[in-house]
Amino acid sequence: MKPKHVPAAAGAPDPYFPNSGDHRYRVHRYELALDYRPGPNRLAGSARLSAVADAALAEFALDLAEFRIGRVLVDGRATRYTHRGNKLRIRPAKALAPGAAFTVEVHYTGNPRPVRSPWGGLGWEELTEGALVASQPVGAPSWFPCNDRPSDKATYQLAVTTPSPFTVVASGRLLTRTTRASSTTWVYEQSAPTPTYLVTVSIGHYRAVPLAVRPAIPQTGYVPERLAVAFARDFARQPEMAAYFGEVFGPYPFGEYAVVVADEELDVPVEAQGVATFGTNHLGGGWERERLIAHELAHQWFGNSVTIADWRHIWLNEGFAKYAEWLWSEHAGGPGAAVHAAAAHRLLAGLPQDLRLGDPSRKLMFDDRLYQRGGLVVHALRRTLGEDAFFAMLRDWTGANRHGVVATADLRAHAARYTTAPLGPLFEAWLERPELPPLPD
Ligand SMILES: [Zn+2]
């Protein structure tokens, strides 16, 4: 495996979330053991993190919401800590040397609650029957202690114990399921590097619905029993979609893809590593729902495998996922990408033009205009590069950065290799200036 390029931004605090994460160390593995009781919404957890110090550390911080902390150990020894404002500050008995490998173990209990944000609650959410996790961008500390920055990707083992009637779906492959007395422990392994915001668990009364008899990638729905038939109908084309995206984006980056339909209405579906979570309101068919199926699936390449260094670059996730919707429409015999692009352009032309795509501000990072304009940049690139060069550029981008971390400058440098025309003016107009440029012919 070739060494991954790490953008400079990975070594600095996130400009949009300066209080999240600690850039002075990296975690390469999380082992989480969680016991969850849905009735009282009670979580008892232990987390073991394996990390490497990038600097001399007399103290370091983990992000963790309001839980009662039992014990904190560094390299197996009980350690002093403080816990305030969702920051667990840990002072090891002996300072860690630059380059030192170390482990941290945290035992904690409490009633998990979403982290408050301008976009509503993030992270662990209690449902009428069970729970789900949707952390983007900074909700992970609602359920486990972590270095909460997207560039710090790690592998995960998740062992979740809960009353036996419930099904547990989590990121990764199910290794074991063991029932003792009235509880069952589900152990999942996520061996692909995963940012904290994409780690997920869903607990509910679900029936497993396999989507195809023998698809290249196992694709399973976890849905309330009464919705199994509707799900099988509405998601019937997803295996075909995955096969098409495999052609245009390169091989699917993970070992499986699970779709959870939570027994609630959700504002928007959300992507996680190898998993997407939809609400009951996303069933029913039609283009507005089918495009969401394509969008969430495309995030497995854009965002989940190829991950942004910090949140300024979010258009790299959302622009490509939006464009994937248009590509699917074109491939599936619906309106072509050019038709969708023209409609998006008309829409944006009638809206305020105060968004800079390459650094949209925290306030506008989930603005619908970012999604639309992100799709338009990709379409402008396709027009400028031409079909063959564009699709080669796309496949090579996900290939060269598979399981890696990228920034906008990386895409600019990458795309420049596929044309002799200067792309600077295109990127500057679309990414750096707020006015809406015309679409290239
Ligand atoms: Zn998205």
C-alpha cells in the first residue's frame, strides 16, 4: 500500500470546529464495548483507543459528552483527568514522547443525548423502540470518547449488548452474535479506516431484507417488518446502481452496504461507513426518493472512502454525491446530467449568491446551494475535460485516494492532469467567488 498523502490541514485545528478533536495525536484503532438498555436509554461503555503522539504530550484531550466517567487509563495505568464542556482532558503520569504509541481506556455511563448544534441534535438519538446514530459533523462524542476530526481515520471494533429482541446494525462486518440470558452481544469489525462522524449503530426491531440474490457487494435492508415489501420494491434498483457506480467510480470501497429504515420520519437520510439510514418517509418511490438512494450510496466513495481533511472541503462530499444522482438518472434512462445541471443552474440563478463553495463557512456548510453548486462544478469539469478524460479523472480520484484524506487543492491538482487547458479560471470562478458562473458549453 502506498503511503497516504496527508494534506497540511490535517495537522491544525478544524477552522469550523476549533473545539473538536486534538491534532497532536492520531488514533488508529477504537475498541468499543457498549451495553445499551433502550427503555431507560442507559449506556454503559468502555472504549479502548490505540494512538500515536505527533508531539510531546503532557496532556491531551478526547471529545466526550456528559457521561459519568468511571476510570481513565493510559497504557494500563489509572490517570488524572478533567471533564468539562465535552472535553476529557487527560494528564498521563509521564508525558508522552513524540512518536510514542499509547493506549487510552475510558469507562463511562449515562443517558446518551444528541449533541446540540445549529442543525439540530447530532449523534446518538433515542427512538421510541431503540436508537440510531447520525453524527455528521460533530455528534460522535454523544456516544463514545474520540478524537473528533474527520482526518483522523481509524479501524473499529464495536461490541454492542442489548436486550435480545432488538437487532443491532453497525458499521462493518458482523463477527459474532452471542446470547446470554436475555441479552445479546453483537460484535462488528470495521477494518477500513473510518472517521468518527461515520461510525454508526442502529438498534431496533428490524427484519433483514437481502436486496439481491448474489450481488457483488452484499446489500441488506434492515427495516420494520411491516415495511419489508415496500422496501424491497423501492430499493430494487440499488444493486444495479451499485454496479454502475462501481464502473464509474471504481470498486466499491467496503465489504458490505446496509440500509437501515428507522421506524421514524427523518429530515434527511444520512450516510455512515458501509451503512445508510433512511426514515419511513423516504419510502414510496419516485425520483425525489430514488435520488436519495443514489446520493447516500455515492457517499461510500465520496466522503467515506475519500474523506475530507476538514469541513471547509465539504463540497467534495456533497458535490460528487449530488452529481452521482444526475449520473444515475442519465444511466437509468431518465433526464441526462445536462438537464439536471441546467435546472440546478436556473435554481441558483434565482437565489442569493453569497456562498463560496471552497470555504462556505460553518453556517452554510449544509445549505442546499452548496449541494447544487457542487454538482455543477463537477458537470463543468465534465464539459471542460470531455467524456473520456472526465471519467478517467473520476475513477483515478477515488482510486488514488481510496481510504485517504483530501482537500480541495488535491482535486484541483488531480484534475489538471487530465487536460492541457488551464483549469485555474474554472475552479476560481466556481469555488472561490460567490457569483454564479455560466455553465461551460
Ligand atoms: Zn450528502
